[in-house]
Amino acid sequence: KEKLADCSPDIKYIDPTYMVRACPTNGSDAVYCSLLGQNAVHAAFAGLSGVTVGLCNGHYVYLPIPPLISRAREVDPDGKMWERLKMAIRQPVFSAQSR
């Protein structure tokens, strides 16, 4: 009992929304993640901070973080981009309106 009294609990909350993936990863995901990671390391070795790596028009680019997080991104739930995403991840239709 004395040993347990000296231990302090370490409680972590992991938001389950970060753990949800609609379809299994594939080789393209692995290559893409590898390239993003390699470019992030190149940015760090070059002394860049406050940037993230992204793909823009087929080129990997360094994007400044402050403008990216300055406002919330919005997706039109009735738009083409949302439909493309649902089709790509094979998301089933849940609402009665969409059937």
C-alpha cells in the first residue's frame, strides 16, 4: 500500500474523432505520409519553424501555420467536395434526406 500511495495517476484523454478512419490505408497513403514527413524534416533542418508541409498543384510546399489556423475551414455539406470525400472514403449515407 505504501508504494501505491507514492504513485500519482497520469490520465490522458484521446479524442476519438482522431482515431476514426473510414477505410483502410493503402500504399498511396504510406508514400504520401512518408513524403510529408521527409519534407517536414527538411524544413526543420533548414531552420524553418512555424510552417507545415502540404501538397499544392502537385508540388510539396511549406505553408505558414498562422494563416492556416486564422479561421475555421468550412465545407458545404451539399457541395461537390463533400460528395467526393464521401465517395473516396466509402462513407455510407446516414440521413433520410440523402436517400
